[in-house]
Amino acid sequence: APPACWAMWYANPNPPAENLMSHSTDFAYSGSRSFRFASWTSVGGPPYEQFLRTPELDLGTDMMISFKYRSNQLGTVAFAVGTSENGTDWEWQADVNDADWNSWKTYTLHVPSEAKYVAIQYKGQFHRYLYVDDFTVDRAYTVDFSVVDSGDTTNGTLNATLEGNHINSGAGVVEGSNIVFTATPEFGYRIKQW
């Protein structure tokens, strides 16, 4: 069963019991269980795609949704996360293929205020599980930054990273995020102010 008020559905109209989504005590980031996507058996198994969708959201402002994820063993386990304003038409983000079998990772998505639903699309392969846990929703704050240029020349660059990942100006972050800015002046220029 999905978490309360959440919905789940399968690309396979009759998935075998070994390929049913469920709560699991195999791995949990916190607490005693997580949610598990499954594509364990190939007998009656394909297609393996599975979906978990939030209840209808009324955000009112842009939000950041994040969750922990991991796989059960070595090998690729792919998933995508999407948003929808009506629950039918989805805007899917790029596939995530880096689920680790021995540690949890964090997925974060900037969700626009117009979104009414968020879903995870599991793109399983034979003999795989994907575990997700600790969904959080936080207000999104936009980070804007730039280099002030003089005339027709670029005086340098300004880069930003969040948890080691590059972010662009206009990215959404949650309150308390640690952003590292790196300013690199062009030859003959220096940083005037920060």
C-alpha cells in the first residue's frame, strides 16, 4: 500500500506478486521501513515501469521536494521525477541512474507553485528494487547571482555549487542550504566587492 492519500499504478496491468510496490523493512533511511519499487521477476514481469504519485498539492509558492533513494544491488536502477498541473499531463525530469546499493542518496526537485502533483516513475530492470524514504517539502528560495561587466568585456566568472553540484543563477534552494560561490577574475582584474 502507498503512503496515505498517495496513488500508485503499474505499466503492467497484471504485475506478478514479486513485482508489487510495497513498504519494506529491508532498508530504511530513518524509521523502520521505506517504500519499495520492485522488478524482481521476469516471469509475467515486463513492462516494469511503476509510478508513485503524491496527493493533490496546493503549494501557493514554489517548493523544494526531496527524498532519499537507494537500490538493492550493483547495477543500474533508473527513475524519473515529474510534475503535473492536472495529474494527466506530466513534465518529466531527466532520468536518474545513480542509485547506490550500499548508501542512500538525496534527490531534490524545484517544484513550481502551479504543480498539483509530483510522481516518481520507476524504470526497473529485471532483478532490481528501488527504495525511497524521507520525503520532505520545503519552501523554495531563488538564488540569483552574476558578474558585473564593464562595457563589452567579461571581467570574470562566478560559479555556485550546492552539495558539490553546480547550480545556475535562478536555481531554487531550501532555507539553510550551504552554497559555495567561486569568483574567478579575468587576467588584469580583481574582485572589487562580494
